[in-house]
Amino acid sequence: MTGWASWTTVNVFSGTGGVRTVELGVLTGNLSVHTTWYGTEADVAIQYSGGSDWYTMAGSPVPCHSEEESRALHQWAVEVVQAGGGAVLSLPAYRPRTG
């Protein structure tokens, strides 16, 4: 089954060392995290809160096979941005927490 869903969390303050993006390198400070799920994978993007440009979080896209799993992935992405340290989406570090 395929589907589509997206989530955005604003005002996510990155931990020391920020989050790594494909296009710009490391972003720090007050950020927004956006996840879009396309049925078999999810893309995670980062934006300076209030900005207009989105940047691909390093490690994105991630295999993701359900809307529930993609929501859990989004929450995990928010948490790793908050942790900082040049955060990236890395498998197998991500484990779906769907229940």
C-alpha cells in the first residue's frame, strides 16, 4: 500500500554542533524539521525557522513503509536535531517506535 503524509515541527533548537544538511553543511540554532512520507520512504528537510529555503537532512531519504512509522521517524529526527553533534539520519540508529 502506498500513501502520502507530512509533518512539520517549528522552533526546534539544535544541540551543540547542529544538524548536517546535504546542501549547506551544518545548520544551528532555531530550526524547523519537515518530514514527507511517500509510501516507501520519507524525506526529512531542515529550515531556519521563519526562513524560506529547505535543506535535505544528511541521510535522507530513509526507507519507511507506513504512515505510523513515518510519524515516528519525524519525532526521532526532531530529537536528533535537538541532540546536535552534526546530527544525521543514520540507519541502523533509527528504529521505528510505532506502538
